[in-house]
Amino acid sequence: MSEPPSRVLKSSLHRSVRLIEEANGARTVVKRFQSRSLAGATLDRARAAREHRMLTALHALGVAVPRPLALERVGGAWEVHMQWIDEALTPADVLAGGASWPHSPERAARTLGSLLAELHAAGVDHPDLHPGNALLTRDGAAWAIDFHKARRVARLAQRKIERDLVRLAASVRERTTPTFRARFFLAWWRALPRELRPALARAEWVREIEHLARAERVHYVKQRRARWTRQGTACDAVEREFSGFVARGVELVRALELDSVARQRAAGPCAELAGSATLLVTGLSARETRRVWWCAARLCEHGLAAASPLAVAFDPRPWVALSVPPGARAGVNPSAMRERRALRSLGRLCAALADRALKPSAAAGALFWLDARGQVFLGPALDLVHEKRAAGGVDTTLALALAGLSLFELSRPQRAAFALGLLEGARLSPRARDALRNELRHG
């Protein structure tokens, strides 16, 4: 008898998730645990049993989780069979731009906040909460999934509750507005049993979570830089005419062409265009080249307008290639940077840097570049400094200084353009935006 058709929904080295479609039209999700190492294989049964046990308990409590159907050992691996949720997508899919909200963002924020409160009330200690561990359906419901790392306790500690909120806020803070997160927090607060609510007032608690989430996000993105100097999902290793890495999706022949161009460049630090949309940085040490490559990756992961990583070589001659917008040029021309369109774009970018509490340092040439439309983006940066003293506001003097400008040399219309850009780029609460607007108006 042939097996029913299946479709892989998610796959990794140790686990896979498949959708099984039966002849009668029934659909079942099968999560398979199959580690390759002996040590991992011994834990597969425990992981699968934990997932099945957690789903069973939460489903009995009425929490929105897929209904567990079976726990089986198949072909040397352990499988958990569970209910299929029709027409569902994860918040991660939406935030990554691959889908639109199944209903309004406001409703999604409230539904997800209430779901998290139900998990906390049920004593779920989940060390791996992120936007990919929830499902949203078109009828407005939210479902929690993926519990093989979770466990239940009699009462969840306050520090665990804070950990969950900080990690979730950090994972979405650069792709959601403060209003979206405020709705999420408010729905969570209202649905949470009173005995589990924090001792702080609600507004103070939200401000504290937002403050901690910023530092958590910076730390998280910095840790992910290791993905860019190893074979994996971010890039491919190269060991031919040069030793280095190529970002996924980039043709190796293009990297070889860039290596040939880099060998002909002068020895000193230089950042020049090598093609209509490629910036080639040469003349740095292998260590500095690695830092520029890492920094470009971090800027992109932070969602900033910046040159993105394309390819890098560490040996025999270091160079790094970055992808830039068409018509890119270094913003060294004072008149070009003082144009109102450029100043407005500069304000948006500086506000985004302040929102992330980051300060970049130039590697070779100018830090701020312009594209063909007069929009400002970050060129090759040597490092990103976490500005801990930035507590949510925008330092206008520092923002202009980064671009080599000062407030006193700008005309009134130029200041207005820069201020408008700051307000557009500052992802602040309405109260904080009003405070910034008053500061810019009277400053």
C-alpha cells in the first residue's frame, strides 16, 4: 500500500515538519525528530514526548494549540502527529514581507497578546518564543505551535515572563510600530491573571520592556554575524582563486571577476564602484575586511538603508564587495548633501540609527552615500557602536555631525527638511514624537 502524498513545510538538520494529505481529504501535520548523532538520537524520544504531552495538556485547558493525534516511532525516528490549521500563516511571514496580515494589524496584535497571556497563565516556560512560533488565521484566531523545548511549571516566575516579552519585542521592534507593540502589551496585560501581573504600573512596565528589547535586539543581531563567515543559509564558502565567502544567490563567476579587479587596485584603502551597483573596498587588512563584511550584514539585519554584503575575500588579497543602489556616489559633495531631498533622507536614516542605538564608523571614504534619487544610505562601515546612552530620543547635533554637517550652516528650509526626515524615521510613541517635534520646532 502506497504512502499518502506529503509536502515538506519545514526542514532542518534534526527535525522536519510535513503535511500529510489522506485520500479522504483529511490533513495531518507530522513533526519528525531524527538527529544524526548518537547523543541527539537519544534525546529525540524525550523531545517528541515533551511536544505531545504539552499539546495534550494545553488543548485540554482550552489554549489555542493544534490538537495532538499520535506519538509514534517510525523508521528509527520519533513523530508527533497533530491537527492541521487551515489557511494559516506565521507573523514572521508577514513581517518578512512574504505575506499580508490575514486581518488588520491591530486585531493581530491584540489576538497575539491574548494568546501569550494564556500560555503564561498555563505556566508554559518557553525558551524559544519568536514570531515563527504562532499562526494567524483569516477568522481572526491565533494559535501557538512548536513546544519541543518548552515545559510547564506550577507558576511562571516574573523573570521568565519578562524574558518572553523582551525577546518578542526585540524580534519585531524594527518591523513594527510602537503602537502595534503597545496594543500587544495591553491585550496581554488585560488577559493575564492579576496575580501574574508585574508589580510596576502598566505604562512603566511597557517602557521598561521597550528599553530592554533594544539592547536585546542589538545583541541578537551581533551574535548572528557568525552566519556570514561560514557555509550555511547566509553565504557559501569559496576556496578557489581566493579564500572567502559569497552571499547566497550571488554567482561565483561575479565574485571571481571582482577578485580580478581587486588585484589591480592600489594598495591604499579605497572604496570605488566596480559596476553599476557594486561597491568594492580594497586596501584594508584581513581583519578590517572581515569587520566591514560583518558590519554590512548587521546593518541589513537591522533593516537600515545600507550597502549589503555581496562577496568577501581574506586571502591572498583582502577585499569586500557590497551591493549598492543604482547611481550610488559618495556623499562628499557638500552641496549634494545639503539638498533638501538628501537632508530629509538623512534625517530618516539618522532617526533609524538612533532608534537602534547604533553609531557606525567609516571604513574607507565617506560613510554616507547618495543614490540616483538623492536618497542617503550607509556605505562601508568598519564597526557599529552600541550607544547605550541613547534612551529613545534623537540627538540632532550628533546626527548631523555623522554626515559632516552642523545645524548652523543649514538654512531654515534645509533644517525643516532634516527635521521632517527625523520625524518620519523616528519610530516613537505619539507622546515621544510630540516631544521631538517641540524640540525641533524650538531648537
